[in-house]
Amino acid sequence: MSSLPNFTTMFSLEGKTALVTGGSRGLGLHMATAFLLAGCSLVVVTARKWDGEQGIKQAVDKLNALPNIRGKAVGVAANVADSQDIVRLADEVKKLVGSRGLNILVCNAGAAWGSKFEDAPPSSSVKILDLNVRGVFELVQKSLPLLSAAGTMQDPARVLIISSTAGLNVPHVGEHGTIMYSASKAAANHLGRNLAVELGPRHITSNIIAPGFFPSKLAQGLISNLGGIEGLSKDNPLGRLGEPEDIAGVALFLCSPAGKYVNGVDISVDGGARLAAGRLSRL
């Protein structure tokens, strides 16, 4: 007879602390919402700006207005592609979490670029690689003492890298090519695998979520170029694009007790679109 004595709390984040970069909108905001609803005591969200329609303040206000939450959201303005800002962010988080440490680090902030291969300026590659790869490496590095303080063998701290299915295949070339973005996400995937081996003995897991298309500000330009939501939905085996619950559910699984023995995996959240060969290759 099988016994699951902790089944009722398998997806609980009761009392946990979390940091979500790029948490003021889109996928980051969806995950931050899930963490608070699942019981996190503190969720820190970052973006470059404090004010404005996509700034941190409006996101923190939304998060703290969620019904029946016992924790709170706090915002920190930071550019996680800048080394000095990364150090400052880690120091700010340390002040907020104290001796509890940091249970969950979600590296979600990202940059994209689409253009003809010949037209892509050097600055686009620098921007993409700094935010999507180097910034992730440095943030995990500077957060290591906080993650180590929170992680145990039975309940590891979690690093979650939000990548893209663009890092698993060659989705877009030609007029709206995303070659450097795709390469950066492939690098982020392998960074996550390396971190799984490096940090596992320190009671920290590292996993990757590779989303497909979710309606968001980051993706809206490419979605429009590829036929819009309706056109891309027709190309998806499940007939739709991603929804908030889709990304939130996978993130919650990986960061909750249910995912404590999962380390070094990448989970595609795209409805199977990456398997529909050729359907995303409109030039």
C-alpha cells in the first residue's frame, strides 16, 4: 500500500520567499501571482522602472490586492543585465529575507530582437546576451548565499530559468529572424543544466521552463508578424496559445515540494507547437 503523508501540502509554498525578475508583467507576474496564492510569505518582483504602466508599483499593488493571501509582494527596481545593479539587488533581497534566505529565484527577465540577419546591429546581440545569459549567471552567483541559507536536502532552494522553445529548435529566420535570441536561449538552457550539477550538492535545484507563445509585450511583435494569435493558434496542436495558468502551474510544480527531486530538466510549455515541424517557419 502506498502512503503519501504529505500529499495535502505537496503544492504548497507556505512561508517561502521568492524573487522573480521581470515580474511586473506577463509571465513573471503570472508566476509571482501563483507563488503568493500558494502561500509564499514574501515575493520580490523586479523590473527596470518603478512607475508607469509596466512599472513595478502597479504590479506590486495588483499582487498585494489578491484575495486571501497571507504574504506580501515587494518591488525592487533593478536592471538585471547590469553587474552593479545585480549586486545591489542581491543586497536588497538579503535585507528583505534576513536569516530565512531565499527559497526561490526565478530568472525571467529577458530581451528579444527580430530582423533580417544582415540588418541586426551589434548592440542587439550585446543586449540579448547580457540579459538572457550573463545576467542570469551573475544573479544566481550573487544570490548563492541566500539560496544556500534556505535550501536543505529534503527541501532544496530552487533556481528557475525562464527560457524559450526558441532555444530548442530553429523557429524564425529570414525577414523576422531571431537568431541571436534563439542562441541566447539555448545558452540559458545549458547554463541551467550546468547549475543543476554545480549547485545540487549545495541543496539547490536548477530547472528550465521553455515557453512557446504566450500573448505578452515581449512576444507581441513576433506574434503579429507570424499571423497573429488566430494564425498561430491554428498551427498549435492544442489550437491555442499559452494562458496564465499554463506557466503558473509548471512553475508552482517545480518550486513546490512536488518538484523537490527534479533537477536539471527543461520543460516545454507550448502545447506541442515545437513538434509541428515547419509550421513556425514563415519567412
